[in-house]
Amino acid sequence: MAILSVLDREHTVAPPGYSRWLIPPAALAVHLCIGQAYATSVYKTSMVKHFDTSQTAVGVVFSIAIVMLGLSAAIGGTWVERNGPRKAMFVAACFWGTGFLVGALGIGTGQLWLVYLGYGVIGGIGLGIGYISPVSTLIKWFPDRPGLATGLAIMGFGGGALVASPLSRQLLGLYDAKYDPNVSTSVAGGPALVGLFVTLGIGYFVIMMFGVVNIRVPADGWAPAGFDSAAVKAKPLVTTANVSAANAIKTPQFWFLWVVLFCNVTAGIGILEQASPMIQDFFRGADGKSSVAVAAAAGFVGLLSIFNMAGRFGWSSTSDLIGRKPIYAMYLGVGIIAYALLATVGHSSTAVFVLLAAIIISFYGGGFATVPAYLRDLFGGYQVGAIHGRLLTAWSAAGIAGPLIVNGFLDHEGKPGTLTASAYRPALFTMVGVLAVGFIANLLIRSVSERYHEKSEPTVEAAS
């Protein structure tokens, strides 16, 4: 259709003098919306009650969404590079909004499989396309600071729960007069969950249109004033050569980095998916009551969102100074210590629990924001978006592994609302082992062999 031609890449090329600092807000408009995925724990208990099922069954909704994120990013990465960020953002908004509406239909009819299809499959496609749509563009706008650039975009995904968590509680209270966020045993009814999903689906679509309208790509040959590519080459593991997406997956570096991302995400995603009930369970007394109210638990989700977001920006920006490999050694190595402490002394006080969880989640977020720049260092900027999409299959695998590890142990230990800190220890110590594997994989990463490099200067056709 002619009206949709405005979405084509040639209509998004920035005019001379266009400020690159106008691009991050457009990227944030998309990432803040799809970052709602991190707030699912706020209404998880209500979903369990509504469908009269297990935590694992409801957790599968989140896992499917993350699986589809990785698959759609991997399959659609080259398409995104070829068609540009505006069309990709529009497609993402359509899938993300529709996913909520189909999910609402599933809740209203009591069909959990429709929630799997809606939020999980359809919404998950929107997650994947939306996630990668601005990343390659930002790297091209900020070749001098790729870690900062990816942090600017991806911190929005980590911060999505900061908005979605309190918003969801308020909407549930609005749609269900019996729901009280200050009472730990209070759950929202099905109609309130339907209203929540419909409101979020429509609202997020509208906000994402802001990003669609305002995104721009740099003109061919553009570079920031004073940019010196030779200075970039002087850094360890950084190449000025280019590797295609097809060749990148043939290298050991890609698969080592895949393992690194998988391990970092598996360890963090289990906590995020369980965050709200987890802090209540850690401080449940002998009488079965938690000293942490539902509202406070939802506030904890929001706090984790702040650290997730801050880690994505702060740690990825730091990686521009110290390098990607050392920063990942910190994520994984210090993460091992933090998980061990959380398992052994995390129940001693809420301050200790929150501090350790915040450190872990900041590393989790930092890992996501740093990995596109790591890929840019290793494989060049030619098809970094498509390579990033393929690497996100590690996120898909972790989206299954993380929640299954945590929920599997918890379902074995007891029912929601009766668990204590000891029920989480097997899962937390499992994560220590997972992080150790990732730490070793990061140590094995070396520069990419020249035989994988493009033999001639690639055209700009595949760039977004």
C-alpha cells in the first residue's frame, strides 16, 4: 500500500545536520513498552488463581514470549537490517498490541492456551522485532561509543517494569474493587486481568508509534565529528574488518558468546520472573504470613527495574573504557559470589536481600546492553543487527531454562503463598554453577580469524 511507503528505509534517512541525540528517545519509546515483560510477576499469582493451575503453567507464558523473542529476532534480523528501523518498529507495535488483546480473550474465556498464543507467541514476535529494531541503528549513529549507544536503547527494556509494575497494580485496583495491593493474600479477578491486558495493549501501541514516527538512520558515509576509526582498532578484540551474519555463526567466538549470554540470562531471568512472590517468601514467618506486603513486593519489582535499567546504561558505558571481555568477567564472576550469598544469608534481612538481588539484576541488564557492542567489536558493523538477532536465541533458551529451574524447584517444595527462603536454595545454587560455565566461556573468546572476514568492502544495502 502506498500509505505504508512512509515506513521504507529511504524515507527515514536523516537530513544533513540532524542530531544523533534525537534517536535514543525514539528507541526508548519502543523498549520501554516491550519491557513490560519484566513486570509479569506482579499479576502472576492472580493468573495462577484465575486459571486454577500451577506456577510453572503460568510461568510458561513468560517463557514462550522469551522464546519467540529470540526466534523472531534470529529469523527477522536480516529483514530488519534490510528494511530499516521504522518498518520494524511498526511491525513490532502491531504484534505487541495484538498479543495483549488475544491474551485478554484467553483470560476472559478461561483458555490458558490463548494466553500462550497471544502474549506468548504473537506478543513474543513483537518483543523480538521491537528489541533489535533500533540497536543496529544506534550503533551506526554512535560508532565512537557503541556501549553507550546500546545502553541508551536497551536500558529502556530493563526499565519497562518500572512503569508497568505500579501501573498494573493501579489498573487492577481500578478494575477490581476487591483487589487490595496492601494485602498479601489479595488477588485480582478475571475481569480485572482482562481490563489490564486490553488497556496495556492499546496504550503500548500508541506509545510505540512515537518511536515509529521519529526514528531516523544516518546517511551513507556519515560519521560523527572527530571520529577516528584507527583509535577504535587500537582496543583489544576490536576489528575494523566485517563478518557477515552467515559467517559469524560459523565462528567459535559466536558460540562462546552464545554460552556467555545464555548463562548470564538464565541466572537473572529466574529471579525476575519470580521477583514479587520471591521477596514475600524469603520473609515468611512461622505463622505462614509474610512481613512483606504485595504492594511492597511490587515496589521491589520496580526497584529491580531501576537497577536493571541502570546496569544496562552504566555497565555498558563502562565497557567502552575497560573492554567487553573484562566487563563480562565481572558480570559472571561477581555474580557467582552474589548468588551464593543470596542463598545463604539473603534471608537475614530485607536490606541484604534487596542489595544482592539489585547487584545480580544490574549485571543481568548490563550483559544485554553490552553484547551488541561485543558483537560489533568481534564482527564489525556490517550486519551486526542480524548477528545480534541470531545470538538472541540464547535468550530464548534461557527464557525456558531460568523459569523452569526456579519454578520446578518451587513446585516441588510446596504451593504459592506457603514457601520460605529454604525452598529457593537449590535453584540459587544451580545458578552458581550456570554462571561458572559462562565465566569459562568468556575466557575462551579470542579475535575472529581473518578467513571469516568479508573480502571486499560490503555495500550499505544490508545496514539499517
